[in-house]
Amino acid sequence: MSISDILDQKSKAGENVLTEFESKKLLKEIGIPIPAQKLTKTKEETIGAAEEMGFPVVMKLMAEDIVHKSDTGAVKLNLKDKNDVEAAYDELMSIPSESEKQISVQEMAKEPITELIIGMTTDPQFGPALMFGIGGILVELLEDVSFRIAPITEYDAKEMIREIKGFPLLDGFRGKPKADLNAIVDILMKISEFVIENENIYEMDLNPVFIYDDGIMCVDARIILKKQQEE
Ligand code: ADP
Ligand code: MG
């Protein structure tokens, strides 16, 4: 099944929010790197998945009514062995939720130079718009972000990256390595192409994206589809 078939099916079922697991699966299909991930239900399955992946791992609770996972304790980082996984499983499963609960077992990504935010929103007048910023207080407090209406060219993507005030953080600030800017350009271009080809995408929030001196990895994502019109 193609990506657009999957999206059609989802919105026909009346569901318009993809879980983190589904969102990242879609990103992987369009060529955006994500940490290895596996969806599990039972404790045994979860331990098996972690052992197969190799420690340390990350575990997150996937449930439709949990949006800001860290706020509810639904993200467990740096689990080093079977005991950690068992304890995390019990804690995640005790988080109150009305929806079906599953666990996403993930590879623990190595520490980045900095966290990025890459997004797409739908402007009522101009349609899909792309957003770029550096994660944390730069975005939350200072609103240091850049926008472009899709589709963008490679030149636009390069400008989006360079025009934020926090750009020096990507350019070898205080002896840190320089970020792989081409990898950022590549993600921005891929999202632009994807939203132009798939008109039913309403919003995409890749937060955070880990940037390295050699490569990039999206560790959390949320994709929202347009609501299907009532017939
Ligand atoms: P939230 O729903 O609260 O945004 P996230 O999935 O973004 O939850 O996880 C919270 C934080 O945990 C992230 O900002 C990131 O710093 C860290 N994190 C999440 N997933 C991973 C991972 N697979 N590897 C390493 N760090 C991760
Ligand atoms: Mg997040």
C-alpha cells in the first residue's frame, strides 16, 4: 500500500491524528532517518524487542489521548538492561488513559549538537508552509523560527536555516562541531515535496530532530490529517 493509500484509509476511518509511531514510520518511508522502533503490547514482547535492538533503549507509551508524552511521564530514556525495561513497562502501563495502550521501544539516539524543530502548518490563504527552528528556549521563548510557503527550492531551504538568530549554534559555536546543514536541507525538501503531493496533510511537527556533524535523526513526530468532509 502506498503512503497516500494509508493516509486515505486513516482519514476515512475518521482518525486524523497519527501517533508518534505511525508518524515516524511515514517519515522513514519518505527517506527521513528515525531511530529503530518497534510496537509492543505485553511485557515479554517489550523485553524481547529491547534485547533485539540492543541497550540502551527508550520506551514511550503510545495512546491516542496522550499528546505531550513527557508531561504525563510517558517517555523513559536510557534504559540499560532488562530490569530497567520491566520497571519502565509497569510505570508506563499505569499512566491513566482511555485509549488502547501500546509501547514504542526505540533505539536511544546519541546526543546531538543541538535539537531542531521542523514543521509544516496549513495557512488558510497560502496553503502548506514549512517551519524551521532550533529546539528548546530559542523556539519556545524567543520564537526564533523561519517560514516558507511550499514548495521550496534548495536555495529557500538554505536561507531558512541561515536566517534564524540561533544559526551560530549550527556553525561551530564555542568549539562545537559544525552541524550537517545538507542533512537539514534534505529534510526540508523532502517534507516540502511530500506535502505538495499529499493534499490531506494538515500539520507536521518533528520535535525534536537531532542534528549531528554527520547526519540527522527525527526522534519525535506528530502528523495531523485534514478532517474528511462529511458527505
Ligand atoms: P514529547 O511528547 O513530550 O514531546 P518526546 O518523544 O519528544 O516526547 O521525548 C522527550 C525528549 O526525550 C525529546 O525531546 C528528546 O530529547 C528525548 N528523546 C525522545 N526519544 C528519544 C530517542 N529515541 N533517543 C534519544 N532521546 C530521545
Ligand atoms: Mg517531542
